[in-house]
Amino acid sequence: MGLRPDDASWYDYGVMETLQPNGLASSLGYALPQVKLRQSPAAYAGWQRVLLLASDLFVLVTAGTLALSLRHVPLADLLERSDVVMALAFAATSSLLINERVGLYRASFSGNARNQIYGAFAASAMGIVPPLLILLLLPSLSPFRSALALAALFSATGLSATRFVFHALRDRVAPPNARRIAIVGKPERVDLLPGDLSLTSRDSILRLPIVRFDEEMNEALQDGDLQQLQWLQNAIAWNCDTLIVTEALPPSVMPAILRVTEARGIKLAFAPLRLRPHACDFRVHRDGGVALLYPSSLAICSRGVGLLRRVFDLAIVMPALIVLAPLLLTIALLVMLDSGAPIFYRQTRVGRYGKEFQILKFRTMSQDAEKQTGPTWVQAGDARVTRLGRLLRRLSLDELPQLVNVLRGEMSIVGPRPERPFYVERFRAILPRYDERHLVRPGITGWSHLNMRRDVVDTSAIGERLSYDLFYLENWSIFFDATIVFKTAAEVFFHKAA
């Protein structure tokens, strides 16, 4: 049973379909494309979760054993100290529990094996907190503090290394399964839906646009024979594993279609395009004979998270301002010597809920740089950037004064990068979800900031940057924030974050 050319169209997402760009005000000088969402976090299979848990447990036991050996603590002496044994057991258990709670055994946000290192280090840093509390509360453990500190260091290194290897081997031995998704419905809806799905390069899409969808369903109901539905035959013949319908099916048809799809192992789903999960999640609940959808705020917008993120920000920014004070003073002096006053550059940016604020940076451009051009982005090789400014921007050191913005509560350590009002007005007109970036405080660093260079301003940059920001908002956790901080620190150190 073949596919009829007038009923179906197929394309493999191994070669991504090019999105047509939208128009933008001529003052920007280029057009922007529609936003294409990033893929969802890769879920671990059951056997992979067990393997990860066993691997982490092995690393923790090995790290503790090695630390005790290097500190010349005899095993017999250790076994006589029940408090030390309990402290080590508590440290290992709390580390595994934290890994589980932050999702390390459920899914991976990392696009490659190297990024697993940052995630493992972030989880290890969070796992150090319980053992530190024990050391502070139990002075009797003071002779073993150095051994416990070594164990923490070895476990962080070991967890990062094993997860790096696991991720690399998984991509080779057991890559994510390729999906075959058939989409049926009215043509305009079938064309729009693939752009909103979380697809990988392995996935394939079969589009089944039906102009007379409702009429065909009514005819099938009158005849009592679903086999005449050509789109259902095409989906089965194509051997799809998921069938998505963009239209509402009559309740009386549902059991019959379910029998057909379930008998062939096909997942049946509905995607009403008028109901989009923008800045919210949905929960389905059956109440009698009615299916109710309950919307709820994203986790990052829920009650209590604002306080948690504020504590996270202050826990980083206050020590950072103290430690980096000499560096900040040195850079300020160099800016003065290189190009004179002012040292700092203040610029209006759009923050949480659209409230404007003055962002702080070390000045890296000549004074009145936009006097002739008006608002414009800095591009690679921009003549307006000073000699010292090029170095500061390359190392991202010009962003350090934004720690003061975080202290004031205008920004967070992690979040979408704030944009100027001039551009916000234009981007929100062509990107429907652009304002969702303003649900949280903007950040010094962020998921889009790490995945895209700051000087990339080509035709796809804004839509792609928004895609990363939406991924961050929809998948936020405090562990995700910690991972971004670790990755930012590493890439700044290796001069990759500029």
C-alpha cells in the first residue's frame, strides 16, 4: 500500500528544513527567522539509570578508600570509629540522593560528552554541603577532615570522568532511537506543527495534510468503516511509531482508532494548535466524562523559586565581589589609562516583567560610539572598540561590574541576557514568545550565552538565542543554574566564552 503524492509528503529531519525568514524593520538591516525550539533533554533508559547509579556508587567508595589510604588511616582504626564510618556513609548517600533529586539519573541536558563534566562538578559541589555540615557539627571528626576533603575532591573528579566516558560510549553504542512521526490534519496546521516539536537529526516526519478532514471523518462514521480513511492507511503503511492528529476526533471514533493504533504499537496523540504550552505546563485530569486541562506556571516562575534563586545569587556574588575586588580595581585603572573617563558604561536594558534598568559594564568602546550610527550591535573587528576593550571583551571581563546589578536585585547570575528597549520592541513584533524571556531576571550568563558567541549577529542569531532561552525557562532547576555557572567559569578560563 503506497503513499499517494497528493495525500502525503515526507521529509527526513537529518536534513533540516530551512525556515523562511520574517521581515524586520529596515533600521536593523537584516531579517530574522521564526524561532526553532531546541530538543528536549535526552531521557535515560532504565538500564542506563541502573548503570549510572552503580557507577556513581563505585566512584564514591573508591574515592573514600583512596583518600583514607593516602592519609595513612588504617582500615582497622576506621572500623573502630563508628562516627567516621557513619559520616562517610552519610556523605555517599547524600551525594547519590542529590544526584537523583537534580535529575542526573533521569535525563541529560548535555549536547556532548564534555558538557557532562560541568554537570557532574555542579552536582558534586551541591553534594559537598551535607558532609561539611557534619564536620562542623561533630568536632570529634577533626582528625579525619583532610581525608574527607580528599574524598570529596576524588569523588568530584571521578564522577565527572565516568559520566564523560558513559556519555561518549552511549552515543556510540546506544544512540537515541529515531522516531517516525506521522502528522495528520488540515494543511496549514500540519505545516506548522513540525517546527514546534522537539526533533533530532535522526527523526523522520510524514505530513498528511487533509483539506476535507471533517468531511472524511463524517463519511467514515456513516459507513462505519475506518479502513477507508486514507490518512490512517498511509500512516500505518509508512510504519510510524507516533501518530499526531491536529484536529478534534469525534468521541465515538476514538475507541476504534485506538484499537487500530495500539494493535500496531503506534502512539496516538492530539496537538490542538490553539492550545500552546507557552510559559506554562499542562496536567490532564479526567472528571467524569470530561478531560480537563489544568495549566500551571513553569517551575522557574513558581512561588518560592524567586527566593531560592536570590539566595543562590547572593551566595555567589558576595564572595565574588570580595575576591575579585583587586581585579576590578586593576581593570578600572587600566581603562582610565587607556582611554580616559568614564570607566563604566551604563546602558538601559529591559529586565524582569519589562522593567528597565541601567546595566553596568567596563567601557570597551570609544566615547559617544553610537552618536553617528544610533543603536547597533558590536561586531567582530568593530573599529569603535578600544585596544584594551578587545582584550576585556575576549575574556568577558567587561561584564564583571554586573555583579553590582545582581547585588541590587536587577539581574541574576544565570538567566536570559538583557536586551535594549530599541531591539526588544522589534523582536517582540516578529517572535511571538520573545516576551517570555522577561518572566525572570536577566542574567550575567545563561544557556544561550554559553551556546552562542556574543558577536554572532547574523540572520539566525536572534531566533536561535530565543530558542536557547526558552529551553532554559522550560527546563530550569537550581542544578541547571549551577551547571551553567561551572561551564561559564571553565570557558572564561579557557577564553571560549567571548
